[in-house]
Amino acid sequence: MARTTTRPAKSAAYLVLGMHRSGTSAVTQLLALAGAELPQNVMPGDEHNAKGYFEPWKIALFNDARLRAAGSAWDDVFALPYTALPKADEAAWTARALALYRDEFGDARFPLLKDPRVSVLAPMWRQVLKTVGLPARAVIPVRSPLAVAGSLARRDRFPVEKSVLLWCVYMLAAELYSRDLPRAFVSYDGLLADWRGEVGRIETAHGAPLPRMSPHAEAQIDQFLTGDLRHNAGGGDLAAVPIVGPLAKTVHDWFEAAAVGPHPPLAPLEAAAVQIAELKAKMGVFVSPVTSALSAVSAELDEERQQRQRERLHTQEIETELVLLRRERAAIEGQVDAMLATR
């Protein structure tokens, strides 16, 4: 694996940007095993992702609330560009984001922030990193939007047109808000086939090695990045998707090219953003505000689920500690009995 020869001169934050269900979890775990630091509260796995999301659930809930404050939601197909709030409100939300960051990451030298919503809220989160004095490095996974659509159809019952357009919006936001950062575009299929090659590309793009890659870390990554992470192959004709297919193919072709070589000219992405703006002007009035309301309910349910998960984990820890204490007590009693018998 090609690696740079010098250590990073100073700390840096890692931002995993891109669309939900597009390989962000796999990239995040790789970076975490290689030394980047996850936040305090990470979303556990479930039936849709057994190996875990590695997503900061408190930050995700906060981001949902910030999107709702602007009349949006995580599945808003018109969430680009970033909607700034009135100056005082924007400052208040940024201050809340800063406090949450400090609670979750403390003094981490290489904090790892993975929440797809950060892609469309990047201006706010980049201001947070600027305030704490950390430069950012971006990693953007690239996966077929049809594979993402298959996953969202299974989990959220989204129609393919919505999922594909949503993928375009998140990927365009990830690219737009990271243009001035060291960044790497990572093929999801390439990651599963040869993660060492992808790590080499990440380090070259960042101009620095990952914080703590080691033989032990490599062995852990080998165990994690297995074929069972590929739940949806993403086959089919992307251009044939009604309404948004040709647009999505243009965007996907750009990102696939960026994931294997030099970044292509930006003109196709800028043209795609214009097309989406035109769609918003024509169809935005038909997007129901119920999406934002559902997002609020979903956020409340997620918070309750996370609380129950924490309680279960805490109970398991107590039970484990109790078993150990009982064993220790039995061992001590055995020693005492032996001493009495000797006397």
C-alpha cells in the first residue's frame, strides 16, 4: 500500500460526506480503525446495517432539527443550496453545534464526523471546525445511485425517482462544500475489492497518512470489509429512470471518474445543479410540508430508541460486572476456607 512518509504536521478533522446508504458507514469504520476518533454516542447496528452505522446519533438528531428549522428534512430532494437562517438564528444554531461537537469529541486530535446530513449542512459544521481550530479532510464514498435506491426502497419504501434525485443532491452538496479541502473520492466497490488501494488514494489526496494505520488495524479492517456489506448491487439502466435518470447519469459519471483519476471539469456538476434548481422552481410547491413533520416524529422515535439501547447496554454492563464480582467473591471465600482448613 502506497503511503506518505511523514506524519501529519497537526491534527485534522475527517468529514465523511455523501448520500445515505452509499458506503459512508464502511468508510467511517475504516477511518476509525486507522486512528480517526469517533464521537461519544454512536448509533448501533440494526436489521438494515448489522455491522453498525458509526453515525453520531445526537448530532444526527440535531441536524434533523436544524433542517426542520429551515423547512427541510433529510429526504428533501431540494435541500441544495444550504439555507441560511436569519443572522441571529444562524449564530444560535452554530453555537449549539459547537457545544454539541465539544460534548461529543472533546479534545480529539482526529475527530471523525459521519452524518450524511452534514453534506447539506456543511457551511455550519465547517464554521464549527474553524472555531475549534481544526482543518478538515473530506472523504466522499461513490456508489451507484441505483444501489442506494434499492436500499432506501427496502428501508423507507422510497420510489426510485426520489432516491436517485436525493442521491444527486447529497453528492452535489458534498462536492460543492469540499472544493477547497483536501478530499478523496472513494469507490465503494473498490473499497470492498481492494481497500488498501483506496487507502493509498485517500492518503495521497490528503497529503498525509491516516493517523494510526498498523498491522493490527489492517487485520481488523480485513475482518470488517467483507462481501456481506454489499446488500444491493445497483444494476440497471440509470439513464432510464423517469424524469431524473439522464441528470443522475451525468452526476454519477463525474463521481466515478473522480474516484479513479484526476477530478474532471466541474461544468457537468454545475449544469446538474441548474437543472435541479429548475425542477425546484417547477415542482417545489408540490412538495408537502408533511415531510418535515414526519422528520420530527422520526427524530423523537430515534431518540427514544437510542435511549433504550443505552439502557440495555448499561444493564448488560452491570450484569457482567455482577458476574465478575460473584466470581471474585467465590475465589476469596475459597481462599479463606483453605486458610481456615490449614489452621
